[in-house]
Amino acid sequence: MIKDIVASNENVTQNSREIEVLRENFPSCFRPDSSFDIERFKEFLGDKVAVSQEGYELRFLGKSYSKMLAALDTETVIVPDEEHNSKPENKDSQNVYISGDNLDGLKHLLKSYAGEIKCIYIDPPYNTGTDGFVYNDRFNFTVPVLMEKLSITEEQALRILDLTSRGSAAHSAWLMFMYPRLQLARDLLSDDGAIFISIDDNEQANLKLICDDIFGEENCMGTIARATGQTTGQDSGGFGSSFDYAFVYGRKPELDIAGIPLNSHDLTRFDNEDERGWYAYDQLRKTGSDDRREDRPNMYYAIKDPDGNDLYPTATAGYDSRWRVERNTYDKLVEDGYIMWKKTTRNSQEVWWPYVKYYAEGRTKRPSPLWDDLEGNKKATRDVRALFDNVKVFDYVKPIAFIERIIQVAPNMKPDDIILDFFAGSATTAHAVMKWNSEHESHYRYIMVQLPAELDTSVSSQKVTYDYLRKIGRKGTLDEVGQERIIRAAMKVKEANPDSTIDFGFKHYTIKTVDELTLDKLEKFDNSSFVTNRTVYDLFGTSTILTTWLIHDGYTFTNKCQTIDLAGYTTFWCENHLYLLNPDMSEESIKALIDRYNSDGDFNPQNIVVFGYSFNYVNMENLKTNIKILRDSEKNLKVNLDLRY
């Protein structure tokens, strides 16, 4: 499959993803020569969309390059951590930790989770100059290739390649880094999902422009200002800052942030009590803006006061006003006992006036955009140190309570939704999800993605982390910190909630780049021999091939793949796909496969996926012949033979 992807990527341009969407939804707008008829497209839009000629847009060096990176398919494979994944606490877990470049990780996730992620939280590099961010690109494009693919000049191509090769921390480099990742993240979000992105003053203006460009300005749900508990930047002669920010974007403009429980100050309003509990009340007449009769005519009607007199909603200024609810809703409020009457003085006369009761129990409020009531960064760092035997293994830790608040306010969250963090860092998000689940009887699942960056032992703080990881038997890479934290945090959460039955485990996978030597062997492979050549198969192994293809075919990282024995030959069955990966499939095994289709009514995978490198010419022809016989049989089975390289 890697060979197929490499060949396919040769034809990818900066707008390949967008063109495919247009071709799928507006095929009649494409001419026979594949050119796009913009005038025909405008006819489809009709008068439903206002076409602006203003022309305002985000531009930066490398934007077209970033869009092309998002369109390219990943040429990596997924290696399961079989020892870890087979442990009792992990074998049935629905949580996932991925070690690898998050650009590749997002592309793999899109094959199985597109439109499925309800909440994304990321804490990307802030590009402060001290956070270690530099843009390093492993794509080996040449100047002529970029000029052709991006329709740019030689000078522009040279400038882009300079940014990608020398490890730049310029604003353009940061934008090039973030843009494709956010494009892919958008496609992962469900229609009612939202993304929360932490940032500080260094790149917050640029991030806002990127997000408006990718998610749509109309889909901005607001900005959270979070008190960090420490002030930075005062030495520069400015005000300094005690805040960072989180931009919030949804997939649709009509999304609403969820409410949060009332705090002790809010509850002081509810100082009245009846058989239902503590309550506050507000007058039934609408006040403030849009309070006139003509604003909502259906909310102007007469109701009976306790003396049986008709009462209309009249403002103290004398004009006809309106009630807060329609007549049917009012009648229901009366029936359920939510309307109370009090005597009040209006126009020098004492009259009855209606009020609506609001009960404290179960009530929430819309959260403030200022989050200054949570623990700060220093305490969060101390908490992580406590987990790691008082060793400081990670800088710039986010508070668990901050992530919990995000889970709390994310729109339309259901108990088993997925929360994704593809800048996982120390795995605060995973820790927060476990803690939240154990305390709220929910079953949120998490997916973490973290680059396995080598720790620089010449830097004292990183050497401390490296030495500690090696001491406890782990590799000296950054992703190991997150995995170890999840394990230790799970133990702590269990201690605090001993009766909890939540998912404390996770499955671990590593994304591996296929090296040039392997690519060369893929290119030179020849299956015309009568003897099976195992070279390529042995380079990858069954578990890596199977995992990569299961994700590619949409079966997620927590699929229920079954092992099927066919006369001594092991195959793998997952819903609509049967995978033939191992070398040396005998005639008896092929016959057993055909017999299984004919005799087992529950066995009907419509796609037989073949690892082409495991089959010699004779095996392949024998398999093709028998599949053709199966298709032409009385059962008329629709079986597709998918040969992959």
C-alpha cells in the first residue's frame, strides 16, 4: 500500500482535497478535460449564497505549501505495541496513545474518525523563542517540483525550502506548521463538535486569522482568557501578561457552549424555599431590549390575576410590552406551579404582578470567558512532579482543572464521546478525562498524539527527564513521559475512587516512516517468480501491515478484528474486509476460503485484501481464478479482490 500511496502523492497539488470535494458534490461543473466551470458553479449557488468581491484573506509565505501537505496522503505505517496492548488493563481499552508526528497521525485518524471527534483540545508550541519550536520538514521537495505543484516562482520556492530545511522559528514557519494540522483537525470534528486551542500573545493574532480561514469566522464561539498564576514579559518594559488564551471554534454557527454548575456566589440568589427546594424569581414581563408588543406580538396576551382580573404586560413607562413566554408555555408554568404572584405598586396603585420561579437544583449558567478561578501553571507542574517521585520531567504543564472545564463546556457532549489532543505533551488531557469519568459516571474516550522527540541531554532540564526515564526502564523520548503519566495517574485516580469501573488503560501505537532502503525494495519487487519472495513481508510483519490497513479501511484503533484459520493459513476478518497477509497460501487454504463463503451464511466479507508482496505468480493466479468462480456461482456473491502494494 505504501508503494501505491507514493505513486498517488506524485499527482497531489495544493488544492487536491478541495477539488475532490467539488468533484464529488458538483460533478456537472467539471468539463471533459477536468477543468472547472466556475460560471456553472455560480448557477448552483443561485441566490442562496452572497458572493463577496472584497477579496480579504490570510496570506503568508508557504500557505500553498501547507495546503499541499494537508492533501498528501501519509507514507507511514502504524506499528502496534503488542506487549503493552495485550496487558489485561489495555486489551479491551477504547483509549489510544499514538507516538508519532501529529501530521501523519491526523492523516491516519482521518481514515477512521472523519467527522467523529466531538472535542479537540490542543496546546501547540507558542513560538515564544524559548519553547524550543523550530519548523523542520522531512518532505524532500525540489525547487522545480514546488514550482510545478504550487504554481509559484523559483524565488518563492527557494524561500519555502529555506524555511523547511534550516529549522526556522519565524512567524511564517509557525503558520506553515499549524495550517495543515488545523485543516485536518477540522475534518475530524463532528458536525456538533468544537476545538479549543491554547495560545499566548506571541501568535494569538496569527492563530485567530488561521482559524477564521479554516473553520470560518462565523464558527468562532469565543475566546477564553485563562489566568496562568504567573506574570511574564515584564522585563521587556511592557505590561507583562498573567493570561494565556484558548480560541474556540465549532463546525456550525448554531452551536452553543454548555452551561456550568452554579458556584457559591450564584447560589446566594436562591434564598427562597418551598417543597421543591431553593428558588429565585424574576418578573414574567420581558424587560430590556426587544420588550415591546410589536417585537413579539404572540407574547402579548391577557392572563388572570388572583382576583380574576385580566392583566396585560404593560411597561412602567406605559407602553404595551410582552411576556417572556408564549401562551401555551405560560399555561404549562401555571399548571406546574412555577408562577407566583406578588402585590406591587404600579402608577400609584397596588396591583398583582406575576413572577417566574427558578430553582437552584440542576441549574447551570453560561460560563464567563474569563477563567480566573482555576489552579495555575505552577501548581499543575508541582502535581506532575509528585506523580514522578518529585522529579520535574516536563515544563509548561496545563492544569487538570482547565481541561475538565473544557470537557464541561464543550457542546453536546455524550457520555462515550472522543476527546482528541494531538499535541499531547505530558498527557494532561488523558489524566483529566480519567479523573472526570471517575467522578461523573461518564465514559469519554481519549486519543493522544505526541511526537517521540529525542531529549537533548546537553540541556540540563531535558537530561533530568532522560535520566529518570532510563532509570525506570523507558526510552528517552518525550512521548514516554505522557505514557508513564497516564499509567501513574490511573493508579492515583483509582485510589481516590476505588469503586470506579472506568477505562483506565490505553492502546499504544507508533507511526513509523518507511526508510529509503525499504522504498527501494518496494520499487524493485518482482512477484513474477514461482517462488514467494518474503523480503518485503519480513520488513513490515503481519501486525504492522494489518493495523495500517485496518485504520485505512475505517475500522479505528479499537476494532474487533477476528483471526480466521483456513486449513492452517491465518487470515484476518473485520466486518466487510478479509485480509490475506501471510506468505505461502496453499491451494488447500484457497479451497478452504471458497468453502467458507459457500457454507457459512454469516461469513461474507465483500473485500478480500491481498498483500501483493506475499504472493507469487502461481498463488495469485490461483486465488484470482477461484474468486472468479465464486462470483459466477449460483450465490452470485459480490466479492472484490483488492491487491495492494
